[in-house]
Amino acid sequence: MKTVAAVVGALCSFAQVTHAADKNPLGTVMSLLDELRAKIVKEGEIEVKAFKEYFDWCDDTAKNGEQSIKTATAQKAKLEAK
């Protein structure tokens, strides 16, 4: 009976040591840094996508503006010729 109690006690102390390792402050910091890294990478990907959309919008707007200027210049030339 004492042997069974000793084995159970040893298992309980091993479980406590394992559980204590899970609460290691350095492990917690590393875990938080990993979570922060993942969050930053995700936000970076979102920002890259948003910037690409903004860049495309600016490019389209500039092309439309150039086309409008060309069209207005051509119309002006036609109207002045009459």
C-alpha cells in the first residue's frame, strides 16, 4: 500500500513539475512574442492589400484625368476651328 502511495505521489509531483514548466515566464514571453509576430504579419498583409488597391485607384484616376484632358483639348480644337 505504501508503494502505491509513493507511486501516486511521484506521479502527482511529476504532473506539478510539468504544469510548472507550462507557466514558465520565459515560455510565456516567447508565446506572447509569437502571437505578436503573427498579428503583425497579418496586419502587414492587410496593409499591403489596401495599399495596392489605393495605388490602382490612383493610377486609374490619373489615366482617366489624362484621357479627359486629351478629349477636352480635341473638342476645344474642333470648336475653335468652326
